[in-house]
Amino acid sequence: MGATKLIISALLLLLFLFISTSNATPGKKLRARHRPCKRLVFYFHDIIYNGKNAMNATSAIVGAPAWANKTLLAGQNRFGDLIVFDDPITLDNKLHSPPIGRAQGFYIYDKKDIFSAWVGFSFVFNSAQRKGCINFAGADGPLLQKTRDISVIGGTGDFFMARGVATLMTDAFENQVYFRLRVDIKLYECW
Ligand SMILES: *[C@@H]1O[C@H](CO)[C@@H](O)[C@H](O)[C@H]1NC(C)=O
Ligand SMILES: *[C@@H]1O[C@H](CO)[C@@H](O)[C@H](O)[C@H]1NC(C)=O
């Protein structure tokens, strides 16, 4: 009798341990997955070359469809234009605030019937406060949507192995020459 009781208690204990561990692990992972481990908000400022502002421009059309040219953005929602940029990043929404890094990469306008783009770029930091890169990629569209989510695909230095989502918001758009994006970075993997 005593031995059977002992075996049953041992089995119950094992069962309890099994249930508690198998519940705890995915629960924790799930919560970790849905709550950012780091949140950062930056702005960057893009001044598009328009044939007259070569000194001031921070971005340029480097590819255009055969029916357009590299001086002015193409018709039909700029479809087919490929733009390379090297834009200042600031902590607030002011163009002339001290830049804390550079946003460098490209965007391609990829839809004829609406404003839509595909973006690939890095935030490059090299100061006493921040060193390293955050790398972004994804569909940024429709551009007239208030916010768009793109992927944070990796990072280096202070942002080693960064992974998550960045919510882009067009904070200003002026005279077909200047736009400012607010970038709300939510990292779900932090090292
Ligand atoms: C580029 O195309 C625009 C029309 O989209 C035209 O006004 C301009 O003259 C063209 N510029 C050059 C350098 O071909
Ligand atoms: C450069 O362009 C921006 C945006 O259009 C403008 O606010 C700024 O005054 C320009 N700077 C110069 C020196 O033209």
C-alpha cells in the first residue's frame, strides 16, 4: 500500500512539474514578444533635389522610368523613381536641431495609382551617446496613411541584434521638396 501511494505521489509531482514548466515558458515568451524591451523615437528630414537646390538637398533621384527624368519626380505618383538619401536625424521635429546621426538608404516609389514606397535604410550613429546602426526595411505605404509599420531587421554596436517594428508617421510635407518622418522604434529583441 505504502509503495503504491509513494509511486502515485511521485507521478503527481512529475505531472505537476511538467504542467507548470510547459505553461510558464510559452507564457513568458508570449508576453516578452508583445511588449517592447526598448522604445526610441527619432525624426529625420529629407530635402529632395528639385533641379535648383543641389547645395541644400539631402536626397537625389538616381533612377527614373524612361518616360521621366532624374531632375523632377515622375508623374503617376512618382512610380518608378528610386531615391537615395543621407538625411539628418534629430531628437525633436526641428530641421535645424543638432543632428544626432544620419538616416542613409533608399526608397522606391512602387505604385502607379497611389503614393506608396518600399524603403531600405539604416540609422547610423557615431557619437559619445550612441554608436552603431539600426537597420530598417519594408513596405512604406500607402504613404497617405497616418502611420505605416516597417521592420527593424537588425542592428550593430549599441543596437546589437535589434529586432522589432518601426512606426513611420509623416510629420511634415512641404512644397514637394521637404518631408519629415517621425520614427517610433519598438524593439522586441534587445541584447
Ligand atoms: C524633366 O522632366 C520635367 C517634366 O516632368 C521637365 O519639365 C524638365 O524639363 C525635364 N528636365 C530635364 C533636364 O530633362
Ligand atoms: C534647405 O531646405 C529646407 C527645406 O525646404 C529649408 O527650410 C531651408 O531653409 C533650406 N536651406 C537653404 C540654405 O536653402
